[in-house]
Amino acid sequence: MKVNFTETVLRDANQSLIATRLPFEKFAPILSDMNKAGYYSVECWGGATFDSCLRFLNEDPWERLRKIREAMPDTKLQMLLRGQNLLGYKHYPDDVVRKFVELSVKNGIDIIRIFDALNDVRNIRVAVEETVKQGAHASGAISYTTSPVHNLESYVKLAKEMRELGVSSICIKDMAGVMSPREAYELVKALKENVDLPIVVHTHCTAGLAFMTYLKAIEAGADVIDTATSCFSGGTSQPATETLCYALRDLGYEVDLDDKQLSKINSFFAPIRNEYLQNGTLDPLMMATDTACLDYKVPGGMLSNLVSQLKMQNAMDKFDEVLTEVPRVRAELGYPPLVTPMSQMVGVQAAQNVLLGERYKSIGKEVKAYVRGEYGKAPGKIDEKLAEKVLEGEKPITYRPADDLEDEFEKTKAELGDRARCDEDVLSYIAFPQVAEKFFAERKKREENTVAYTIRRID
Ligand code: CO
């Protein structure tokens, strides 16, 4: 049996360990080697890369994508997309989602992994449809979590719904790294038996489960796993590419990776990793194993958010109480997966419930919007008393949240005028208005300086 690898060093590994602070110039020299490594795909765009390019790196994310495409003509390039939220946390109108997908594919993307934080398929429908229309591979991702309303049946149902939409593969996306080897085995097996599509598994090493989880997933028939070159693996990142390649081959699986290239790639990234360790961008703790999430059933990232929130309010003595409150709030909200933005919503509400001495004395704006159905459908039933308190006699919306959004692309394009040079600019602006505006201004200034310099030189 063959196992395929998606390399994540340019996106998730980089996002999880060094907050996506890797400029294009730093990794450009290794792209031609990565192109020859034999990966199933290279995840290199979407997620936080887009925002980080504009906000911190002064890079045009679209240009980055075109450059990667040019340097890696033979490898499938992959991106992560949050369905109707694109790369952020609010819903965008359909015309914007379609344009974003169209231009992502035109600029070089082959595979778009599409997910919704609540697993509401209505929120991924338009992105999947457009991906298929553009001739790219749509991978439908399940936001993995455990709860009384999440089980093999519900996940198989979700995967079947995604297949109906036209996805070419199903990804089990364990963003928090909490999926156990047994859970992975059972879920992959159920999906394989019921949905005739390739299965991709994505997890993180945070809790130390990932290698075992991948192995059991592969034993159950998983087709693709996400890994990171070894110096950018482990901790909050993915398991190491080389290790899994070695172990799987040793077990008799067929792996298409080229060992020489893998070693070259890792030697290239190792000094970069060391540089980020030295300048403090990479906290060594991020590379360690943290099992607290297994004890508390709360993702690692959410635990650290809670700690800093309580420290800020001088309330660390309430930590245990808040941790007990988290699962209660989550249950009352219908068991949303604890991923952004739900993890923050649940965490902040649990802390408020404890610190104010009365449950739901104050209810967060986002929690209210969620209860009103503005994020999509809750996986389970929302507690009646809480719903009553928020809705005050009104009904939650039952339609798809983006249904009442008006087209935005052409209007924004007209408003931007010559500040946007192309449709890609318009999308950058719609996704991150202030950040893009600042980027456009700096780009213009930079070019003016270059022109002046060039003229002087010629003179
Ligand atoms: Co991830």
C-alpha cells in the first residue's frame, strides 16, 4: 500500500512554530529541491500566510504564490480555506468567495482544503463548487472534535454531504492534536467503508499522539498524511516527514519520497530554525510535548489563552473552576469544536461565568451571534434557557448565514479605484482592509524610491 505525504513547512509548521514569519526570500532557494522531493502536495498558502505576508512581511501574498508556482512546476500546491470565511472569521458574500477561489487557482493553487469551524456544510458549499468549476481539487475537511453529538455516524454523514458537493478527497483535520490513535483508526475505517474517496489525515504533535495517530490511521487505510521537515516538526507542528517516511517504508508501505532531497531540504531549513530560536521568534516550548490538553480535554492553544486571560485579571486562583466551566459552556452551546473562533468564545464565556460569580450574567457579543445562528448551525442543541436569554423571543436564523450578504466585489473594486492594481489587490483589501491599505501605500512608496534610485544610477 502506498502512503502519500503533504509537506507543511511553508504553511502549518511555519504558522504553528514561528507565527508565519518566514519571508519568501528565506525559503526561495530550496523550492527547486522541494519540487523534486516526491510530495503528494506542498501546503504553502492560505491559513495565516496571507495575513502575515501583508501585515508583517511586506509581501504581496499573490505574488508569493506565483513565485512558488514558478519554482515548483511539478508539485501540487495546496492551500487552506475556511469556507465562507475565506481566511478570516466572518462570512463573505458568495461573489467574493467565488472570486477568491478563482484567482487562487489562476495564480497557482491545485488543491484547496476547505473547512468550516462548525462543520456546517452550507458554509463550504460555494467554495467547493467554485474550486471544482475552476478545475482544481477540492478537499473537504472535517473539523475534528469529540462530544456526545460527534460520532462515527455524524462524521460519515458529513463526509457523504461533502462528497455530494463534489469534493475529491476527505481530510480529517485535527487542528488541536487531540485525536487518539484508536479514534483515528475507527474514523478512517468508517470513512473508507462508507465514502469512496481518498482520506487525508492532519494532526499536530502538541499532545504527543501524532505519530501513533498517523500509524493507526494508515493501518485503517488513510491515503495521505501531513508532515513537516524534521527541523520544523514536533510540538505544535506536524510529525517529521523523514521519520514517517523511514518507519512506513520499514513496515512495507510504498513511499514515493526521495531521501536525498528530504535531507537536503532539512539541512536548508535547520539554520533558519536556529536563527528563529536565537532571535526569540521560536519559543523552545512550542517544540515540546504538552499533555495538559489530554487531562483537561481542552486544546493546548486554548489553555494558554485562558492562562493569560486569568493572569491579566489577577485571577489564576480561579483556574480550576474555569476549567470545569469550559465543558459546561461548550455543552450548553451545542458542543462546537474548540477551534478558532469557538475556542475563544467558549473560553472567554467560561471565565466570565466564574469571575462574575453568576453564570451568563454577561454574555459575549460573539456568543450571542452564535446562538442567533450567525456562524451557522450548532452541532448539537443549544441550551434552552441560554437560547431564551439571548434571543428574547426572537427566532434564530435558519438560513445559511451568507444568504443575506450582498455582492461586494465590484462595489469594492470601484471604491478602491487605482489604489488596487488588479483583482487580487481588491481581494486582499476585502480580506484585510486596513492591513492591505497600508501595504498598498508602502508598496507605492517602495517603488517610487526604486525608480528614483534607478534614475540616479543611470545619470
Ligand atoms: Co493544522
